[in-house]
Amino acid sequence: FQKGLLMSETERQEGHDIGKDMTTWLQNMPEIEKPKASLRLRRLLGKILQKGDTPLAVKLGGLVAAHGLQAPGLHYLVALAMLKDGRPYSAQAALALSESQDYPQESAELALEIKNYLTRLNLPLQASYGNLTCTNLAYANRYLGQRCFILGNAPSLKNHNLKLLCHDVVFSVSNGYLHSDYAIYRPHFHCLPTIPYDEMRLTHDHAAKWLADMDEKIWDATITLSVADFTLAHERGIFANRSHLCMDMSLPWQALPLNPCDICGPMSGVQSVPIMALMLAFFMGFEKIYLLGIDHTDLITRRYNYFYKKSMNTGLERGVDTKGNITDDNFTLIKCMYKLFSQYSFLKNESIKRNTHIYNTNPHSFLDIFPLVEYNHLF
């Protein structure tokens, strides 16, 4: 494992999965040996930072957080890795998840540096829901260099053989669990945007029933949802036995933080759930992201069409009649589409900065800012 951590980036790209190695190593380790192992990891993390391999340091730091490891100075190095990678809230989370007596003197200096950094950006020093979002640190660069698939719910999803995805990391969204093959490709993550009560004829009781139905049918997927919706689910005993990611999406899009995909702190609200899934994929370190069933042809068809015929929320959307026809005027619809495509455009620019590649698999999609690939050629 130590040899794998210190090998060159080229060697790692040839198939050496550090995260898998570390997870296996920790899962098979007796609890009594973890303190000693934590000290060894602290030394290894220091060497990786000295080499300047920040992405790997972030991945190792996330795994340290995921397994609750503690050692004097360990979380200081994790926070340093996050700060070097431009993840101020993740750095803050690393400090929050540690025990204060574990810190050497320089940790206080780093904490001050993080606070000054946030202050310069006019951002709050602590996330409003830090106790819920700081644990997201465990997913930082977890899938570094890997590929994933984000599945929307447009009719074009029916054109793909999703059974081919059974060995890939998959993100499903909203009512995506209604797909007949869901139990075969079994997504790793199921994403739910902030439930828009003002845009839907939806009560909290109805929302709770929807979340409970989701909990029953998404198999072992990690649920990803807003803090507000998690609070409702927690009060009703929903998702109680399921791993989860909570996101504080309380900022307006115009107030984007410097790192808009640092999911350990306040983030901007999104116009559509695939935007949320893309931000998650960035945080997790995926190198190639493939979009399926994300058509956005509403402006052309003047209908909200899905691969399924009916869901628990059918007929509850405002601006849509009982047959799915959009009743809003063109001006209102164009404004919504402009906001949506502005967010996609922003994330395209982010992907270039991160050397991340996003591809669309539907030649008839209105979302043409990402290059097109042939789905069946990916397997």
C-alpha cells in the first residue's frame, strides 16, 4: 500500500487503485491496530504533500475522514491538502472532524489562515449546517481518475441499454428509481434537489411519502439531498439506515464561492438536478462524466416529458397541465432555460480547469455544449 501511494502518477493511471487498496487495508484491520496505522498514514500524507501530489493527498485525506482515523497532526495535514486544492470548506471540515488535542501548534495557524481566506471572499466562517455537511469530506477525490454516468429522466433514457452500467459508478436523480432496470445497474448515488414547494402543489406530508417511497426502492444507493429535505426525512424516520450526503444549497447562483463544488460548505442552488450531480462528480474526482437522458427539449416540445408515464408527483407541477403541456409563456420558459444553460456553461468551464471531461450520449439533446459520444462504444 505504501509503495502504491508513492508511485508515479503514470503508474497509478495504469490501474493501481489507491482508494481501493486503502479501504481493503482498513476494513481488514483490527481496531487495536488503527492508532499505529494512523501514525503511518500521517507520515505518508506528509511525503505526498512534499511531492506536490495534491489530488492524491486530497483523496487520502477523504479516506482518513471516512474511516475516522486520528493521530497527532493527521487532520492538520488533511486540512492543508484541502486548502492547497482550493477547498476551503473541506479544510475547515477536516479541522472540525478532528480532536483539538491532536493538533500541533501549526494547526492553529492553519485554522486562522482558513478563516482569513473565507473572510476575504466575504463568505461565512462556518457553514450554517456544518455538522451535517462536514462529513462530506469523506468523498473528496474518492473516485479520482475514474469515470461515471449521470442519468437524467428524459425519454431518451429508454434508448440506452442501462444493464451495461452494472460495473460503473452511476448517479440517478429524482424519480429515476422508476426505471425497470434500476435493480440491475443499481446506482451508487441517488440525487434529489431541494424540493421546490413554491413551484409544485406539494405539501410536506406528500413530500415525506415521496421520500419514503424513494427510500424503499433505491436499493443501497447513497442518498444525496439538501439539508432542508434531510431534516424532513430525519423527522419522519426516512433514510435512517442509509448512507447520505447533505448539501447546504442556500446561496443564490450569483454568489458562487471560489470553489463552487466544495460540498462541505454553503453552495449555490441549482436550476436542475443534473447540475447538482455534476458538482458532486467534480468533488469526487471523476475524470470522465457521461450524461444520459438529459435532453432539455422543453422549449421545443413545450412539454415536460420523462421516460416514465407517471410518478407520485405527476400533475403537481405549476405551469404544467394534467397532460404534461407547459402553460407558461415563452418568455418565462426562455428565462428558465437561460439560467439552466448558464449553469451548464459555467460547469463546462470548470471542467476545463480541472481537466475533467463531460460527454453527452444523446444526439437529439438540446444540451449541445458538451461533445457527443456513442454510448455503445464505451463498453
